[in-house]
Amino acid sequence: MIMNDKSKNMMKNFIRTFAGLLLAILLILGFFLLVFPKAGDRFLADKKVSTLSAKNLTYAALGDSLTEGVGDATGQGGFVPLFAKDIENKTDSSVSSQNFGKAGDTSTQIYNRMMKSKKITDGLKKADIITITIGGNDVLKVIRDNVSKLSSMTEKDFTKPEELYQARVKKLLDKIREDNPKAQIYVLGIYNPFYLNFPELTVMQNVIDSWNTATAGVVSQEKNTYFIPINDLLYKGSGDKQAVESGSTSDAVSNNLLYTEDHFHPNNVGYQLMADAVFASYKEVNQK
């Protein structure tokens, strides 16, 4: 079909109008794509990015019997492997850990052992994460040193030892920080294992609270170092489920979070609570 001039002009106008409309549509779509990213991109933009990114972490645990894991029926090291596993399972990180715990060590002995052992100092220098359990044996030492007047001991008997202890904690932390300025250090508090058996000994509970408060104060002055209170997690047992010792004429109540062989160290459940508390702090620190 042959178009006349009028038809040709109408066709050209139509093409121009259609092209203009198509261009306008493309420009509008482009504008919306720039201003409003696609759903997947928007989700990633809005999602809070955690610094718990996938990486290989080195973990060194230093301390007394709580680090060694006395009372852990599995013999794997108490809260230390549980904490490491929490990191691996919940943060896409792999963890290589070393356990430098030794039962019975006071703060002085922990410090001396660290200074004499190249394995420990090297482990602490390379660590990304360090946990420390310390202080329980220092309190017991005060009790042993005053065994002749045990029934008449007061909080004042623990005041000077507490001051000396806090100085030793600071010395320990300062040395670790001198060799390793970047590691995250988590210092666990102490707990009162005697509460359920001797609730009338309020002196002991007050002493534990005082030592923990003072330790938290020392820790707060150190960079990238955090205090983990555990007394409230352990000293009363688990809710209303404290076990009654069988065969006891006095129906003595024992703490069901402590090891039944000594009623002093945590059992597996107690260590899990400790690990959970440390990981909660770790997670909070690394999501800031």
C-alpha cells in the first residue's frame, strides 16, 4: 500500500510519540531502581552487620580449677570447650583453643606459672580471645590462714587480702596486655559454693560480692577486657530443683549445679551456664 504525504506525517508523529513514551517509561523505571533497590539488596542494606564474621580464632584459657574443668564428667575441660563450641556454632568462626588451667592455683601461682612457662606466654601472645578464672583459691587461702578462729571471722579479715588480690589481678592483666594489646580478655568472677549448706554464713556471701565488685572495677580500667559475674548463676543452684542428699537424716540440701563428689566445683550443667554467660558477653562485645 502506497501512503500519501499526510499518512506519512501521521506515521512519523506516531513513532515519535511512541518513542517518547517508551523513553519516559524507561527513565521512570531507572529512577525507581536507583531510589528503591531490589528486595534482596534492601534486606542486606537494612540488616545489621555483625563483626562476628567468619574467621579463624585462637583462644587461650588461663586460670585455676574452673579453667581446668574439675567436676566436668566428660573430662574435656569444663566451660572452655563449651564456650569455644558456642563461638563456632553461632558465629561461623573456627576456634583453636589451649587450656592453661591448673586446680588449686591462687592468683600468685597463676601469675608465676604464666611467667615461667614459654608455652603459656606464647599462647597468650597469639590469642584473639583470653578467658581467666581467678580468685576462688585466694578466698580459700584467707580461710585456711585463719582456721584457728574460723567461727569468729568477719568481713574485716578479708579486707586486706582483697586489696592485695586486686593488685595481683591488675599486675596479671597488665602483663598479658603488654604482650598482647589486641586480644579480648574475659575475667570470670567467683561464686559462693557454701550458700545452700550454710546460708546463715552471710559473711561469706558478702565477701564474695565485695571481691567481685572490686575485680569488676579493676577489669573496667583495662582496655578490651570484660568482667563476667557467675555467682548469681551458681550459688543457689537451679531454681527450686536443689537435690536432697539421700540417706541424710538432716535432709541436707545440696547445690544441683555443683559436682556431687566435692560440692564445690561446677558440674556439667554449671559449666554450661558459665559458658553461656561468657558467650553472651562475647556476642555483645562483637556486635557493637
